Amino acid sequence: MASVQHAEGDRRDFLFLATGAAAAVGGAAVVWPFISQLAPDAATVAAGAPVELDLSSIAAGAQIKILWRGKPYFVRNRTEAEIKAAQDVDISTLRDPETDAHRVKEGHAKWLITAANCTHLGCVPLGNQGDYGGWFCPCHGSHFDTSGRIRKGPAPKNLPVPQYTFVSETRIRITGAAAA
Ligand code: FES
């Protein structure tokens, strides 16, 4: 059945992909009908089946968080300004040098998908905050840019990008965990 639910007491944009292979979520937490034919059996889900996520309801500049395989992930629809800021960085100045192009899919630069655990000690950073407009981790003060790259603070690495593919213009399939 429907595979998205709120975390009790959590922010309203924190959505859980509890079961199933397909889910649609939006800023208002709209849950679209689940296509049961696409659902893997429970054992497959428990083993960490790939999930598909509809992006069409995520507005420009907004992000959602999902839980998959027990770990949170950010899905962010970046604005043109955020994309430009990420692309304009001289990566030789970065602690964990990666181009923005390396962290997104070609032709889909507005979509940034990353693990949502800070690479310092695992807190979940806050979106659209910090000195670089990406994320700020309040636990010990790490700042990430709009590409999820560490720019300041104790985190040693960028927010990792999971393995995923676009199955349509507005739909992704997440198939593998982000490398630590
Ligand atoms: S866990 Fe994020 S800065 Fe320490």
C-alpha cells in the first residue's frame, strides 16, 4: 500500500519510504496512489529493494528527505542560482574535491540527491542554511554548499551521492547506497 508516511514529531518534509518500490511525494506531502504491481515482496523490501521516487511535486528551491534502507537522503530541486554557485567553485580549494557535474546526472543538474548524514558524526544537517547556502550541521558546525560539498567545519567529506538513475524526466530510481 502507500509507502510514504510522516515521522511522528518530525518536520513535515521528512518522509519515510517505508515499503514498496514506488512513491510520490511533494511539498505538501501528497501521497499518490501506489501502483501495487510494482511492489516487490516484503522480503525483497527488507533486503533493500530499489525505490522509485516521483520528483514532480518538489518545487524549485525545495528539498525533501526520504528514508531508504534505514538511512536518510536529501532530494533537492536546486535553483539556477544554486546550480551556478555550485558550478563556479574552484575545486582545488575544496577539502574533498569534486566537481558539481560529477555529483549530478548529465542533463539533470537541478536535482541533487545525497545521503543526509553529516560525514563528521552522522547528524542530519539543516537545508538552505550555512555560509554556502547548502546545508548546515548544527552538531559541530559543518557547512556544505549547494552541491553538498563540505566547505567549512569538521566534516571530512562531502555528503555522499547514492547510486540512482533517471527513469523519466521527473522520476528517479535509487539502486544503491551512498558510499561512505
Ligand atoms: S556531526 Fe555534523 S558537524 Fe559533527
